[in-house]
Amino acid sequence: MQDQSAAPGVNIGRRAIGAGCPTYVIAEAGVNHNGSAEQALRLVDAAVAAGVDAVKFQVFRADELTTQTAKVAAYQKSTGARSQREMLRRLELSDAAFERIAAHCRQCSIEFLATPFSVADLERLLFFGVRAVKIASTDLNNAPLLRAAADSGLPLLCSTGAARAAEIRGAVRRLRGRGAGSRLVLLHCISSYPTPLEAANLRVIAALRNEFGVPVGFSDHTVQPQTGAWAVIAGACVLEKHFTLDREARGPDHAMSLNPAELAEYVAQVRRAEAALGTGTIGMSPIEAEVRAVARKSVVTARALRAGTVLTPDMLTIKRPAGGIEPDQLDTLIGRTVTTNIGRDELLTWDVIQ
């Protein structure tokens, strides 16, 4: 088992990811643009306003991604499509649209990310200038795509949803075999849309980091704005969260996405969780100094003492406040001599002891 704190860091652009770094928050726009480049640009603006680090889309060609007979999942039936291909055709964006989106992200100083679903999609993304590659849970065993992603030399964010433990181990082994181990981030993920809180299984975050020794995040499909903060407390260093401009819009992911205000609250709760976690340094923090001074205790005289008195146990007691000889030194005072007259109920200090 590897120590969680020993997981190496990964950089996306200038942002470091890993232990001791601020949580990297990805706003998952996905296909919530409904095939509109203008809507995609508005999603970028909403992500910027929410204070996230990156906004992520999905790059695919419907005819290359699915067969004609591939059915829609239960959560996708609201689209009215009879097949995945029919649904996804409505959600494609052109290369020209993605060039606009990537340029807009650069202008807004937010990282542009997107999930490719094939080697050809990955090549398109590299042309758009992405600085990291996201591998969807569905492609964790897609050997050609994993090889191409590893060979890109970019950081890899790999989701683990619906994967058996052996499949996760196989993917990590394959990526490490292509030299991508030091660039790998695993994202714990539950492929259920939406994910009930009781199914989130956030303890897996630490389990993955312990087993593989890489940074681990959480691809969050719950609908609660606080789940990201809980994931941070559980050890996540990356979060990915779906968002939309309109939860009532027609499309596969809108209903389980956060709206812009909720996304901003999601980020705020993550930052509060980080602040609450602190540095992990054992010992007194500066904020405790005042209470320590008034609530800690000192060795105090139980009666008035004359200069030259040899101290015995009945002459001393322990009371608040701090500032005198500390109580754990009481036994060392017995048999020592007082060098000056001291009144009753006064703190003893070392300058009057001989």
C-alpha cells in the first residue's frame, strides 16, 4: 500500500495538481450546448463566473461513435431520440466551433478541455491545443485510444466509472507501459445519472490513491452542491461536475447538471473544505494562543512564602492562567528554595527559584 500523501503531482498548464495543491475544478459542459456553438460559448462564460479552473466538452462524430442500433440509456430518453446515433448527431459540434471555443477559453484564461472518444477525436483535440486529455469511463479499456493518449505526452485524466477493479489495474498498467504513469490522474466515478449520495462511495478515492500512488479525483454525477467538498475531505485533488444554463432544457445531461449559481456554490464549498482541512501540521496554531494563555495553568503558591523557604508539596497548587512555571514541572520544584517573599495565590516563575 502506498501512502496517500506520496502521490506525485501533475501539471495542467501552470496549475499543479496533487497533494498540497488547491483542488482542480472542471466544469463539465459536455453536450449541454445542444449542438450550438453560441450556447457553448455562454457555457464557457458561466464556468468562468463560477471560478472553476477548466471547462470541458466532448468531441465525437456520432456515426463513428455508435452503431445504428445502439440504444439510449434510461436517463437519455428525455431527448426523444430512438437511438444513440440519432441523439448524438444533434449534439455534435464542428471543428470550426471547437476552434472558437478553445480561443474563447484562452481569452478568458480558463483551461479548455474535451473528452475524445476515438483516436481521430484525440487528433482533433491536439490540433485545438488542449493541454490535457480526459478519458471517459467508457473508454478505460479502449486500448488504441489509451495508447494514443499516452503517446501524446499530455497529462491524462481517466475516469473509472462502471469499471471492475481488474480493468482499472489493466488501464493503469497499459498507460504506465507507454510512459504515462507520471502524468496520470484517476477520477473515481459512479456511472449512474444522477448518482444517489449513498452510492457515491467516496472512500474509493483514498483506496485508488493508496493502490496506484497517483493523484485521484472525483467525477461527480450527484446533484448536490456539497458533494465536491465532501470528496475533497475524502482526498480528491480534482473534481469534475456537470453544469448547464437550463436544467429544464431538452438533452441527456441537463436534468442532472448544476445551474450556474449552483456551480458557483459548488466551487465555494470546495474552497471552504480546503480551508477547513488546513496544513495537517501537528501542533498549536496561532489562533489558539489567546485561549491557551487564559485556559492553561501554572504552578501557584498555596500560601505566602518567605525568602529562603524550601518548597514542599503542600505549599503549591495548580491554577489558571498560563504564564508561570508549567504544571508538568511541579515535581522538579519540590526541595528547591524560594529567593524572595511571595504572596499567596501567585504564579511561580523560574527567576525566584534556586
